Amino acid sequence: MSKAQQPVLGLSDVPVSEMSITEAEKELATITEAYNRKGHQIKQMALGTLLRFYSQKIVPCGAIVTNVRDCLDHQWPDLKNYPGHFLGPEETPVLRPTIEQARMTEENYLDAVERLNMLLRAVRYESTLAPELRYRGQLDAVITHLKELREAEYHNRLLYEKIFKIGGIILLLLGLSVGGMLVMKHHAQRNDPTSQSGKK
């Protein structure tokens, strides 16, 4: 990806391979927000073109054939309510998406564009909506890198826990060993008639 594209796309200047977990998570949020922003074009075309001018046109809509209004009102309402159609009625797009949410946002956006274009072609509209594909490579790279960083962080935490436990066991054994030696020394002194403590 060239640097000339990055200001347009709003992506980070930091190479993915050098990103920290925080930077990678921020990049996920940036890309997710961009897909949702591009998704407004889907909503605009569904409401401003299909429903406004072609509401009674008969079109294929999933597994059925119906008119545009019925399709957008009952079969594919997400197209006129974009973005975030995978969310519940009381939910809004999250500011810090998980890997799964970021991937789902991309998949749903591309699926919605494909269904919108299917309707536009069915009513013989003059053009279709070109999907935004420039984020795909960056999203793949960020997800892969973030998974690697989190896995490394997890293994490091396990290693530190093991070291801590082993250190604790060693200290306990040392304590028992020193304590045992002191007890033995104390008994030896009591049983030694030449020692000061053994003399009465």
C-alpha cells in the first residue's frame, strides 16, 4: 500500500508489522468506521433511488420475487438502515471493535453492496455501487498481526506466572532447608556436652 493512498484511506502511517496491540486495535476501529461510513452510500441509494423511483418494480429478493418496497421493508431492511445491520435494535457500532466485529463489518458491507447492486441491475438502473476494496489487505494484515501479538502476550504471561511459581517454590524450599539446618544445629548443640548451651 502506497503512502499516497494512506491519507485518503485514513490509515496509520505505522507499518502493520511494527504496530503495538493498542495501535493495531485503533487501526481495526478506523477500518470498521470507514466501512460503516461507506455503508451510508448503500442507505442513500436504497432510499433515494430504489424506493423513490422503483418501489413497485418486481425484483428477485433472496429466495423470493417481489416488489422493491416489500423487499426493502421486509426481506432486506438492512439496506435502508445501514450501517451496522448485524447489530440489535438497541445496539450501535462499537468504538473499539473486536477482531470478530471488524471482520463481520467488512463481510456485511460487501454483502450489502452485492445485494444492492442486484436490485439496481434488476430495475435496470444506469449504474451500480462500486464496493470499497482498498481496506481488505490492511484489515487482513492487522488481524493477523494482532492475533500474533496477543498470542505472544498470553505466552509471556504464562511464562511469568511459571517463573513466579517456580521462584516461590524455590524460596519455600530454601526456607525449609535453612529452617531444618537451624533446628538440627540447635539439637546438636543441646546434645553436645562441650557446647555452652549444653552446660547447665
